[in-house]
Amino acid sequence: MNRLRALLRLLMGTGVLAWLWVRLELASRGRGVSLDETTRRAQRTARRVSRSVGLDVQVSGLPPAGTALLVANHRSYTDILALLACVECTFLAKVEMSRWPLFGALARRLQTVFVDRSCKDSRRAARRRLAELLERGHRVAVFPEGTTTRGPGCLPFQPGMFYTAAACGVPIVPVALHYEHPEDAWVDDDTLLRHFFERFARRSMRLRVVFGPTLAHPDGAALQYQAEAWIAEAVERSERSFRGWEVAKRRRGIRGRSKFLPGGAALPTGSSASGR
């Protein structure tokens, strides 16, 4: 039964994404679609997909309304879905994603900046493209760890995008991502389908997304230090609060989704990224 649930969720989620791709393709052949309109459509789709696959995104803090570089730690492919459900943005992503069926096509429609981190020329070109998007007033999300990790904590951040933001005079908004279960992370040589069928066979996958303060500084190294320190502290708090939530849940026999963030903080208005 649980495997059937995962299969149905995979089909529903893929169907919603495929419909978005069809709509964007048709629109591009007519009047064309701006990046702002594309990200708006993608955000609505991300919320529908989150509901259909059982991704329970709990949000704390306020996403940026203006131009910003969103900097987040990285746990899984679902990080992209969760961030997009929270805020209209495009992404900096590894070049391998451009070759994924359907996801790669949608990422290109979002004007995702692809980078081969092993290639110096690719990194340089990605930074130029990132600067172009920021200077045009868009929001871009990046994962400076460069790969996913199960935790606890975060990997050291790569510095390039912080210097780009400083050079463009664009603020950085740190974002901390933490899953209720460490096993929800997609790491090592695990395949996407095996991970999906195992983790989404459950009733829900709970993820906490915490938006931090706007950071501005003319020095990229200072921006990196501030963002890295804030995210590390926020992730550590989330790890502790989820452990506390699990203890309280076992003691009280709580089932189903919470209406409050772990640790007892009430969700702000409209903070369910899936639109619940």
C-alpha cells in the first residue's frame, strides 16, 4: 500500500510538472513568457506538487520581496521544490540537472544557471550569468555547499557567489533547511527513484524552511561569514527543536501534521508553502 502511495504521488507530481512545461512551451511560441511570469507560474506549480506528494513545508521568517541572492544549505532535490513554493526565484544548479528528463527542461525555462564545479571556465561563466540575473532585478537561490549532506550541520560554503553579490550590491538572504528525519536527505550514490519510493511512501515528509535577515556588505568574505554562521545556528536550532517535537509527540500520542512549528512557535500567516 505504501509503495502504491509513492507511485501515485510520483505520477501526480510528474503530471503537474509536465502540464507546466506544456503551458510554458505553448506560451513561448506565442507572445513569449518573461522570467517573472515563469517564476510565478512555477511557484504555483511547486505548491501543487508539494500537496500532491505529501511534502509538508513549514515556514518561519519572511521571504524577500525584492532582488536578493538566497543562500541555503542543501539536503535533497526537494529543497528546490520547497524554496520555489516559498518564493518566486530561479536557481544556480549543477550541470547534471540540465540532463534530467522533464526537470532539466523546466529548469531551462526558469533560466537556471548551470555550473560544472570541476571546470574553472564554467564557474566563471556561471558567476557572470548570476550577476546578469541579479542586476536585472531577479531573485536567485544557490546552495553554496555544492552538494547535499545529511548533517548534522553544514559543509563549508564555497565563496564565489558571495563575491558576486557584493560586486552587484545585491543583498543576501540566508535560508536554513532542515528535515524532520535525517534519512530524508538525498546523499551519496542513492538513486532519485529509490529515494522517492522509500521516503514518499510515508504519510508526509516534514521540512522546516527558515528565512533569515537581509545581509548587505561590500566585502564578499564578510557576507560569506555572516550567512554561513546564521545558517549553521538556524540549522542547529531546527535539529534540536525537531528532536524535542518527536519526544513530545511520543509522549502525547500526536499524529498527523502539526499546526505549529517545532519548538512551539506559531506559524506566521500564510506560512504554509503548499498553500494549506
